Amino acid sequence: FKKLDDLSDIAGKRVLVRVDLNVPMNGGKVTDTTRIERVLPTIHELSEKGAKVILLAHFGRPKGQRVADMSLEPVAQPLADLLLAPVDFADDCVGKSAEDAIAELSDGDVLLLENTRFHAGEEKNDPAFAKDLAELGDIYVNDAFSAAHRAHGSTEGIAKLLPAYAGRTMQAELEALGSALGEPKRPVLAVVGGAKVSSKIDLLENLVGKVDMLVIGGGMANTFMAANGINVGKSLCEHDLADTARRIMAAAEKSGCEIVLPADAVVAREFKAGAENETVALDAIPSDAMMLDVGSASITKVAEKIDAANTLVWNGPLGAFEIAPFDKATVAAARHAAERTKSGKLNSVAGGGDTVAALNHAGAADDFSYVSTAGGAFLEWLEGKELPGVKALEA
Ligand code: 3PG
């Protein structure tokens, strides 16, 4: 794919930049600016070179209609504050209001267009909608890896109609992911947690064929343990997926991937912060208790695997990290990985859903080699799927 380095003479050009501004919002206020911060380098670079920077983004899932509380307008000011430059806003992403706002731009100015998903053509990837978007610019830059799993007008359709380039965040993301699973320094360790196996079957099947060690944690570990004949009591467990779990373990054995399951269990009778709990051996999980975290024997085992690895891919927490004290294993493992990364011995890449929150909670995110802000896109990448927004840049 082409990068911003391949762009020259862009002064005065209209550059359409697809960004991901699908940020957490509460009562019309942005509550977490991580994704906004990620898009700054590309905007700065293009603006400094004198381009007219026109931002395309979606927000929420308004299903092709104008929904007042899914406007991107509340994002314009926080973006301007972080950019240290004004950001204009147009209340539609195509048509007259967008055209008029673009006509007013001076070189280096930044304009944010309203939610692309207010038009049904966006999610349908309607060629007519992609053409309307493309007519607003001379060049297209995609800096939204986290939306690249969607084959939409502003991520895929438009890339075929204009000279298309990867933005700096897209580039960093693809380079980080490539270094973790593309051509990694072995041994490669994957840590996969989270509640359910059902949402991660494809991911586990892909990973056992690629990595050397796979730690399975969180609620999904219970399903694997139950498949191995362990009584998991009242723990979250998808008993109907026992065969799937056994199939994944057999595939791992065949490909030489070591699967690492919990060695002990932290159990409680209530799912709430501060619930009374105890650490027990795997053959002693009380029938009326549920596993909410793993204990020190498991933490030691995970730490040993991290020490044995040169590359780490992390997705999902190891326990119910959102309610203390069941965050212990996730925090300990995250900090251990952060330390090894800091000492230059580990390339650590993390992403997907709760993962960023878990690493932030552990105070470890800044020390990982790369933390992706992508949710679904990161998972699809871990599943080994081709992302349409990335593919369109390669065409
Ligand atoms: C995300 O938040 O993961 C991306 O912005 C994609 O959003 P979507 O799942 O609504 O397509």
C-alpha cells in the first residue's frame, strides 16, 4: 500500500481522510479521547503540507438515518483542542453543505463532515454514494484501521475512485500487526481472554496454527476446562462448545502450539466487587461457586510463558478485571509483559474490545510496543481475515 511518504505536492489539494471518531460519549461529551489522539499525526502532516484536510467518519449505528444524538458535531471541539487548530464542521458528508464548506477552506484548514452513516449508501457501499464522496476530494487517505473490517462507502468504495493512501495510524497499525503475526520473532505467545468461546472460535482456530503458545483465560477458559472433565461449578461456561474446545486443543497439538489453561481458580459466590473469595485447586471448585479470576499458580505459569516469548499478541482479560479483586491476574500478566517489553526483549501487541481498558487499568498500556484501538477489526485480523478497507488500499 502507498503511504503518506509517497504523496508530494499536496498544497491546495483536497484530501479526504477517513478517520475513526467512534469515541465513547456520554450526554453529548466525549469521555475518552484515545481515538482522537491517534488521528492527529496524519492531520498535522497533511495540514502542514498545505492540504485542505476533509475528515470522513462514522459514529454509532444510525442505520442510514439522521439521528440527533449520533451527530459528530460534539467531536469537532475536542478534536480542535487536541490538534491546537480550528476544526470546521459541515452538517452533511455529501451534497451542498459539504461542498460549500469545502469551497471555503484555505490551504491547511481542517473540516469535519457529519456522520457518514446518516446515509444508507455508506453501509450498503452504494457506488453512487462513494462517487458523491469521492467528488469532494482529489486524494483519499484511510487512517481508520479500526473501521477497515467494514466494506463501506467511505472505507472501501471511495478507495477505488481516488488515488488512495494509508495514513500514519493505519501504517503504524499494519506494521505492528505484521511484526506480531506476519513475520514475527519466535517464539510467539498469544494471550486470549474474555467471556465467551463462541465469539472467538475462528480466532482460536487461526491462532493455534500460527503461534507457539496460547494462554486461554477469562470465562472462555472455563469451557476448555470443562471439556477436559473439570467441574467448573457455577462458572460461566458454554458446555455445548465442549467438542469445539476439544477440536481446537487437538489442532493445537498437531501444529505444535502449546495451550496453557489455568492452574488454579479464584472463586466467589457473587459477581460483584469485593465479593468474598478463595483460591482453590482445579479439582476443588465448589459446585455453588463461580470462577472469576485465576490464582497465583496460574499467574506464575503465564509469567513463565511471557518470559519464554519474543512476541506477544494479547486480546481479552484473564478474569473479571472490571470488579476488584478479580483483576489480579490480568494486572499481573499485563505488568509482566510491559516490563519485558521495556527491557527490549518482547514485541507486545494488544487490541480488541476490553483489552485497552484492561491494560490501562493495569497501567501497562504505555509500555506495550503497540496497543490497537480497534475492536472488531483487530478480532477479524486475529481470525486471519482480509480487511476490505486495507485490501482496497493495496489494489
Ligand atoms: C469500532 O468502534 O470498533 C469501529 O468504529 C467500528 O464500528 P462498528 O462496529 O459500528 O462498525
